[in-house]
Amino acid sequence: MAKQKNHRAAGPGISRREAVKALAAAGAGAAAAPALTGPASAQARVIKVGFISPQTGPIAAFGSADDFIIAGVRKSIGDGLMIGGVKYPVEILVRDSQSNPSRAAELAAELITKDKVTLMLVSSTSDTVSPVADQCEVNGVPCISTDQPWEAYFFGRGGDPKKGFDWTYHFFWGLGQVVQTFTGLWNSVETNKKVGVLWSNDADGVALSDPVTGMPPGILKAGYTIIDTGRFTPLSNDFTAQITKLKNEKADIVSGVFLPPDFATFWAQCAQQGYKPKVVTVAKALLFPAAVEALGDRGIGLSSEEWWSPSHPFKSGLTGQSAAELCAEFTKATGKQWVQPIGFKHALLEVAIDVLKRAKNVADPKSIMEAIIATDYQSIVGPVSWKNGPMKNVTTTPLVGGQWAKGKGFKYDIEIVNNVSYPGIPTVRKFEPIL
């Protein structure tokens, strides 16, 4: 039953699996043609790399640094990559999923059948990653992805642990790491250990709330009681029922997963209805400075997973830059505060370039897959290697716990306050309950 839930619709009235089959059928003839896999002539053909992410719509914040990252990587590539003694021009074809799963699938199908990409890259939540990866799997196109909990990526797409996938590989943290990080935060303050949870009724919410492969088993195992308010429709405007239940059950802790605008609505209504938990640790909604700025000083003390920061002790294998240097360059170039996806977008392109350089024959998708599987790369988000992942197609990256505080250079900063799941990343201070 849980597996069926994970295949929820990519759009009204049609399941993602049905959409994938329909799009694949439409481009089947083109997908079967050898020209799709890469250059027919090493000297004449450009290597085309598809890059799909949400740059507009409700989750546009995840793509807010894309232009900066892609410009820098294009500069690093210059006039091409030397592969097997031949210089190949590389074209990165950037596409905006518009935060829409159906749109993401359509773009992937177009890049595969019309643009004939050699390699597909995709990032930023289940609504973009899963439909694109599904298209690549159906059409036999190598795909690397990031920025989606690996359980949502693998089980949400119907992955079989005994078989895995043939064409699609992913690097990011997993829900076990999230639970370890969240409970690590909660264990450091005094609470009644009652956790009220709210899950968005979308691909991420379905995956995180799954009673078998999601977060609940780990939270319960850590000794906490779960008060489940159920799934809510994204972009809801009334959380009264959920807040009433949390108040009645006296939940000291609130967790779950929200889109940023949904959490802003929920948190405002908590204040209006006199509900003030000691700890609020939610996924996705509190990743970005803009989302916290929208809350004003009521955002201080809120906590979240922290994937990447200037304090992370990693360097890019492509440019040699440290995490701190890349963040500083972003701020200098844009005048904006660094955001967590910067590191993973950069790492996604780094890994892709490393794979292309090592491929024995860039015209052969199987050769590219061999290079992906053999990856052992030091990126700006940490090591990336699929040799020892939790599943065939998955490898994990470090995760720590962050808490929002008054900023120094900017209005608010997220500070690392718990590193139980990755002690190699230093903490800044101790976690504190909301004042």
C-alpha cells in the first residue's frame, strides 16, 4: 500500500507512471536512435548536458543560485573538455521545471528526444527529480540527481532494493540522517517528548511520512511520541484543525515538512491561536533566508536540517574553492546571502564533468554509466561515490542540524548547532529552545 502511495499523480487525473509511459511512447522512435546518446563524431559533435531545476513557482528558492553556479562552471569548462585526447565542446541546456512535476517530465522528454542530451542532471525536491529520473530510466539516458531525500528518490519511484535502477543515480542525505539530526537537536533540551507532525500532501510529504521507510519509525525508536495531524494540501490557508490538536495534546515539539509559504501561514496562525511549542524543527520550509525573513523575528530559534554551509570543510574538485570561498563569491557577485543549494548544484555539475572526463566513449551511454558507477570524487559537499551506498543507485552526503539566529552580515543566519550525524563538521553553539 505504501508503495502505491509513493506513485501519486504528477498532475490532476494521471499518475506519474502513466505520464512517463505516455511521454516515453511519444518519443520512443527518437529515443531508440543512436544519435541520442552523444556525438556520432568525436570531433564534430557537442556534448549536450541537460540541467533541470525549479527556477519559478512555489519551490523557486531551490533554483535561486542556478544562474550563478552555471556561469561559473561554464567558465571553468571554457572551450571544452579533453576526453580521450579529443576536445569536446560542452553545452549545458538549462530548463525550468516551474515547480511542476508534469512540466519537469515534459522537459526531460524534450531534452532526450529533441536535444539529444548525452547526460541529464536534475535537482531540487521530488516534484522535479523523480519525474525527470523516470523519463531517463524509460529512455535509457544516463542521469545524475541530487537535492531529494534518497528514500523519496528510490522508494518513491518504486525502486526494488534487489534490482535498483539501470540509468539513474543519486547523491544526497537520507531520512535516517534527518531523524538522527532532528532527535539530536531535541535531545539537547528539556521537553515532554511529544512531537506534533504535519506532512504536506506532495511527493516529499508522502515519502517523509511513510510509516515504513519514512521518518516516523526513527522518531518513535528515539523515544518520542508522535501526534500525527495528517497530510495537508500544499498552499493551504487554514491550519486551525492541526493547531487545535497540537494544543490539546500539549506537543512541545513540532516537526514535518512544509513549503515555505505553508509554514509562514501555519506559524502565523500558531501565534494567533496562542500555541507556542518549545521546539519547531521542520524540513524544507526553513532552508532559506528569505523564508525566515518573511517570518520576522518570530523566525529566530526555528530549526531545520542543514545540508551545506560556509563552515563545511570541503573543497571543489573542479575549481579548488572551499565552501566558504564559494559562498563569499556568490555574495560578492549577487549581493545576496548564501543558500544551501549552492553547494549541491555546484557538486552536481562537478560530478558530471568528472564522469564525462572518465568516460571511455562519450557516444556510448553504457560507457557513461560505467563512469558514473565508478565515481570516487571529492566535491564541495563532500565525497561522492556509489560504491558503498545504502542502495545500488544511491550515495549519501553529510547532514547537520541548524538553528536560525540574528545575523551579522545579513538579517538572519542559520548556525550549526548539532553534528551528531557528522562530527567532522564543527558546531557554532548549542541548540536552544524557542524563547
